[in-house]
Amino acid sequence: MSDPLGTTWHLESGTSDGEPIPILDSHPITLSFTEDGAGGTAACNGYGGSYSISGDTITFSELFQTEMACFPEETMESERRYLEALTRVETISVTEETLTLSGEDTELTLAKLPPIPTSELTGTVWVLDGLVTGDAVSSVSGERATLELFSDGSVVGSTGCRTLNGRYVISGAQVDLNELAAEGDCPAELQEQDNLVVSVLGDGFGVAIEGDTLTITSIGNEGLIYKAG
């Protein structure tokens, strides 16, 4: 069996109590293992807990989650059924590309997410070019809004009206910003943009880089589009 550590997996299909778990493209479910625990995003909320693996046997315990409400209602049902399934799984099977967790009337099939292209992400000044909410992309207002990640783990940027700074860690296919701080004031007409930038960056995000374009995606089908400056 391959080692599940160091990889971010996303749920492709699942059943709990013999019934299918609804999966929404806009609210993905992810799972990562570290030496200290397991966790990820459960459609809406972040979650985590302890796990034990012995041979092909696995148990999850002490599961916890954040308590944000998400819409549509199917999102919360997806999250509830997935977390219930985790408490029922008993066996684990890992290949190069697939992770399968099984138990009585329960099965979760997860696929490997590609790792973050760190060398392409860091060392570039990314300039905000679009705001993504659902299927809509809106334009950027205010001052030049940027994002820059450095190889030492620090990050600086701006929302168009406030400056940003903090630190980041890369875990599998997700970037998490720690100690994210925003300083300054925003006029009323820029507050919605400011809120979206801070929310997307602060919730942890996946990235895709094509040429000079960086696309950041977060839970709830929200995202940011940057261009290399």
C-alpha cells in the first residue's frame, strides 16, 4: 500500500449507510494526512481529528469542525454525510492516484490532487485582475491590488484599499495563510472587494497557473484571478 501522507485527496464518490453522498463541484471535500492528524475541507467547514493506521485498518477519532453555514442546503447535507462516513470507515487502500476508505455500508473514493507549483507561485508580484463569485467574474477597483509569496514563507499584498501581510504554508494541493493581517481603511465602494480578497486568501486556497495568469480558488466557488506584474 502506498503512503497517504504528503498528499491532498479530494472526494470523487461516496456512500454512507448505503446512500450516495451528494458532491458539489462548488464545495469540494478534501482530506490530508500528516504525522499529527488528518483533516481538510468538508464541503463547507474545515475539519480535523486523529487517526490510526495499522496495516489496512484505519480509524478516525476526536473529529472536530468549524461551524460556518453554507448554501445551498445540499452543501450541509454533503458535509454531514461525509463526516458521518469517516466515523464508520474501517479499512484503507492507497494506490498512486486513489485513496479508498471502506466500512459497513460505507465507502469513500478520493483522488490525488496535483501539488502546488511552488517555484512558479513564489517570487512573482501577482496583480489582481478579476474577482470570481460563482460563475461571474467582476472587475477590480481601487489601487493596484497585489499578492507576493516568498520562499521564506512570508506573504505580502493588498486588497485595493488595505495592505496584507502574514505567512503561508503549503500542504499538498492547498495554500494556507497564517497570521494574515489587513491594515488600513476602505471606502464603502471597495469594502465588498476587500472582504472577498481577505475571505478567499484566509480560508485556504488551491491554485492554477497558466502562463502569466494565477487563478486562486476557495470554498464556495469564490476565487481571485491575478496576472504577473
